[in-house]
Amino acid sequence: MMQAYFIFGIKTIWELKLIGCVALGAVMQLYHHPYSMDSQKVRIALEEKGIDYTSYHVNPLTGKNMDVPFFRINPSAKLPVFQNGSHIIFHTIDIIQYIERLSASLNGEDNPISSKVMEWVERIESWNPKIFTLTHIPDKYRLFVSKFIRRVVISRMVEAPDLACLYHVKLREAYETEDNLKSPMNLQQSEEKLSCLLDDAEIQLSATTYLVGEDFTTADSMFVPILARITLLDLEEKYISCRPKITAYYDLVKRRPSYKKVIGKYFGGWRKYRTLFKTMCFLCIRSMLGKY
Ligand SMILES: N[C@@H](CCC(=O)N[C@@H](CS)C(=O)NCC(=O)O)C(=O)O
């Protein structure tokens, strides 16, 4: 790693991590965060398949995904990012399929992913939680965080002028999101799509223990974070308690080690306050000091 440092003139921990791991031929890496639902989906899948990986937290609420070395490699700034040697994958669904193929080949199986699992995976992935989540966060917190992130983006733009155009795209995206939040239609569409998905899951779970039969599959790895997001936003009564099959399923999956490691550890009971408090402290201190 030191060699890489001298050869490339690398200055930051990101560069050391991203290049060092390639140089050392290290195991797989996942750049993710407990707040990110797509990261949770991938992590549950990895835990369930027993695939070892090195985990790096990139907190999107503190703008860590905008750090120049990370952003240079991933200008969408979205999480998660999965790396295996020099192979880097940016989209959740691609990562999920890669994990399936990897796990199948490790177990000497021919058929990596069944069409039924894939149907659920695609369906679940097509629900974007952004508007739904942001609408249920009190305005004062949401506006505080989005203002902080905009300032981080402007700071990084000054740091890396060659990436200014790409940082501008992120700024525009932030303003567009604020606009989208003003239209009740967007929330309504998102809620309807979520309710439809939950209704279908309720029907399926009255016939099977998990989404695709009697075993936990990748379809479940994708679905559980949606339930966790509903809980985090204190909307369990509206979306989960009224669906008895989903309620029983949720109780069952919460007992799995993958759930405990990926979600329970950060958001189970009082832990959610600790997790949120840590981020809020970071944001308040940085804002007070004007350090973005
Ligand atoms: N299409 C992307 C979406 C990922 C995504 O939206 N990630 C969110 C967190 S779940 C994110 O990183 N947002 C930060 C940002 O947009 O700056 C994927 O498939 O992975």
C-alpha cells in the first residue's frame, strides 16, 4: 500500500483504500452506509450467502459520498459501490446478481438466480424510497441536512475544479428533489406503489413462509429493508400492522443474524436514536465551525 502511495502521489484515505485493495488483491469491498436502503439490501444478501467482504462506511447525510476520490470513481455519488479487485459495480441490482453468481459458483450450482426471485428483485427495486422517506422527515431536519450537503458539494467543487460539472449535476439534483417534494402527486404515487407491493407480498406470504417459498432468498434480502424503512419512519401501523402475514414474516426475519448485523445493530429499538444522534452531532459541529 505504501508503494502505491508513492507511485501515484495519493493523499487521502479514499485513494489508499480504493487503490490499495486492488494492489493487494484483497477480498471484496463494499462502500455503503446503514442509512442507505440499497446498501442494506446488498449487505443482507452478502451476509445470507456468507460472503466475506471489507466494509467501508460512507455517510451520505454528512456528504462523505461527495469526497473527491470517491466521487471521481463514482460521480453519481450513490451507494452502495461494490468492488472485487479491479471490478467495480455501481448498481444495486447488478451487485445482487453478481453476488448470486458468485455464491452459485462457490457452491458448484449451475442456476444462479431463479426467475421468480428475479421478478421480486426487479419489482422491489423499482420502488424508489426517496420521496417517501424525505416527506416523512420533519422539514427542519431535512432542510438542515440538504443545506449542509449543498455546502459540502460546493466545497468539493473548489477542491476539484475538474469535477465541477459533475458536482453541478448533484446540486441540480438536490434542487429538483426539493421541487419534487412540493408536489403531493409524487408522494401519492410513491405511496400507492408501496401499498401495491405490500399487498402482493401479503398475498404471497399467506401461501409461503418467505417471498419465494420456504427458504429465505435474495428476494427477501431486497424486501426486508423496505419494512425497516417503514419502521424507522414510525409508519408501522399504517403499512405493516394492518397486514398480518407481513407482520409475522417481519418478526421471523428480525431473528436472523443478517438482519441483526445490518439493521438491528443501528436501528433496533433505542439504537436508532444513538445512530441519528451521532450524525446530527457531526452535522451541528461542522456547521458551527463552517467545516464542510
Ligand atoms: N440506482 C442506484 C440507486 C442507489 C441510491 O439511490 N442510493 C442512495 C442511498 S439508498 C444514495 O446513495 N443517495 C445519495 C445521493 O444520491 O447522493 C442503485 O441501484 O444502486
